[in-house]
Amino acid sequence: RFATFADLRDYCYKVASTVGLVCIEVFGYENPSTRRYAVELGLALQLTNILRDVPSDLVRDRLYIPLDEMAAHGVGQADLRAGRLTRPIATLLEQQAQRARDQFARAEAALPPEDARRLVAARIMGAIYGDLLVRIAARRYDVFAGRVRVPRARKACLAAVTWMRTMALPQASRVVRITK
């Protein structure tokens, strides 16, 4: 359980942003600002997972929504366990979704154009998870009505479009270092 979003953010950093930081070392990058992109995208992806997985996490006695935010919306753990969408739960989940959307925007704003091509796989993942958020919102945040998924054909389409848009960006400069 996480008392506040600050506590949850720390957890998300440890389980998701660190993975992003490792990935950029593997893919390579030139601009140090790319590290911020990795951190922000990791947070966005994990927050999206948390929202999608509320019902399955509750079955495992896990809860990743900040308790202070639940209390502010008048939602208790028993309310979530009941598995029925109520107005207070919907507004709570909408708040969580907006936070994830904001994280995606921060990630995209942090990505230096010269490193975008190298990180096309991460951008594709962001596009797919962004679409997952759209689908959750289209259900009016009823994550209890069955697992929200992005169909394979849609994932393929998002991947192709994101790849094409990314490849249209300026390529990273090729630095030639001459050593003695």
C-alpha cells in the first residue's frame, strides 16, 4: 500500500524507470536529457499498468492507488474489492489516468530529437500504452468489466505509424573522435 503519490512514484521509479535507464544505455543516446525521457516514460508506463490492473492486483491483495487520494474521493479498499464502478471510483481512476497522460506528455517533451530514432522501440511502447489509456477512458474507467487490451492489429498499426514518424525526425549526429 502507498500512502501518497510520492511513495507510489518512488516505487514506479524503482520498478520501471530504472528499466528505461538501462534500455537507453543499450540503445545508446547522445543527449543527457534522454535520461529524463527514460525516467518519465517508465513512470507513465507503470502508472498505466497500475490503472489497467486494479482488479487483478486486488485479487493478489495488492493496491497501488495512493490511499490519500482514495480517501479524498471517498473510496475505500472494500469499495474497490466490490468490483463495481461507482461515480467516486470513476473519478478516482480518471485522476490516475490523467496523471499517466501527463507523464506521457512529460516523457515526449523530454526526448531530444537527435535520440528519437535510437529509441523508436520505447516510443512504440509509449504509443501502445497511450492507446490503452484511451480505451480505459472510453470505458468510462470501468476496469472491472474485463481486462482492457489493445488488439494486435491496432498495436501493429500504432507501431508502424510511430516508426514512420520517428524515422522522419532528424538523425542523431555522427560524431567522429580522432585519438592520437
